[in-house]
Amino acid sequence: MARLPRFFVPGIPLHVIQRGNNRGTLFHQINDYNVYKDWLKEAAQTHGCAIHAYVLMSNHVHLIVTPSHEESLPKTFQSLGRRYVQYFNATHDRTGTLWEGRYRATLIESEAYLLTCSRYVELNPVRAEMVRHPREYGWSSYHYHAEGKSDPLLTPHSMYQRLGGTAATRQQAYRALFRQQLSGETLETIRDATNKAWVLGSDKFKDRIAKKSDRRVAPLPRGRPSLGKN
């Protein structure tokens, strides 16, 4: 089934995935990661996107972002994408496209899923069996959220701020979230929503977004609809 059109609501966060073409490598060396982060920060600030969480994997990127207007995210990715491709091709003596195509994005209900999605994003290197714990991977927002390391790319979300009254208590509370694994059902829900552009949240939240977007925000119930009694 084809993915639904992307839909943005100013002030509501999204989980975004961008992949390399044919799962190709996006980052070959340390400077590639640094350049991507620096230019993402510039583009996001220019076009009004707040970056709350991220992980830069070798062949794809996950972000949690909040756009300030409907064109914030498209313009951020357009600006960053063109600039980074030119750099990457020149640096690594290649030509052609770098990205898989359009990025994938799904709206997130903050209260229900923001911190869960942040954990999902930052646990990517663990699920890929690259490291045993997210602290061992250098290119994610875990070090900011859990350890208090400076990261100019990030704007802390209000849900993170609510974890505690001081930076130390927020970091401690955030680390505690990682003591429990994300369930298989939660992983599947996040993946399905992001890949198919379904809305991630409660039924009430989905109803509110459906009225704004005039489109389906969740899959139809499985099985044939009941015809009732004759």
C-alpha cells in the first residue's frame, strides 16, 4: 500500500526518518557526521524547526522535530539535502543521488509518545547490535538527555523538561527510562506509523488530527465489516 501524503501541524512533533539511496552509506568518516549536524542545525534554525532527539546511523537518520509552520520541515530537509549531497559527492569522489527519496514523517502526540519515541530513536544502535548501550554510540541525543553533554543541535522538549526541576534530576529520570526495554508491540507501532504516515497517539488525538487533515490517520480495522443481522 502506498504511503499517505505527509502532513504537518505547527507545534506538533514528528518522528522523521531519512535513508540513503538503496540503503547506501550517508557517513563515511567523522567529519561527515559533524558537517551533517552543523548544517542540520543551521537549516533548522533558519526554517523554524526544533530538533528534540536524533540518531545518525551509517545509512539513515532518525529525528524528533517540531515545526513552527507547515513549510518548516520540507524547507529544512530541502536546504540540508542539497548542501550535504554536494559536500558528500565532492568529498568522496562520487556522483548522483544520495537519498532514498522522500523522507518519512509521522505526527506524535507528545504526552503519549514523545519520550517513547526519543528512546526508540536513541536505541537504534543497540537494536542494530552496534553497541550494548546507547551511551556507547557517539552520534545521538542520548548524551545530552542522559548525561548533560552540550549539544547545540538540540532544543529540549517540554516533556523532557517535566522529568525534573534541575538538569541532574532530569538526566537521572531519563536514564531510568532505559532500564525497561521497549516492547515488541511498541516497536511495531512506531515503525508502522512512521513507514505508513499514520498518526502516533491516542484515539482522541487521532480524531483531532483527522479533522484538521481530512484524511485517514490510522489503518482500517482488519477483516470484513460486520453486515449485522437480517
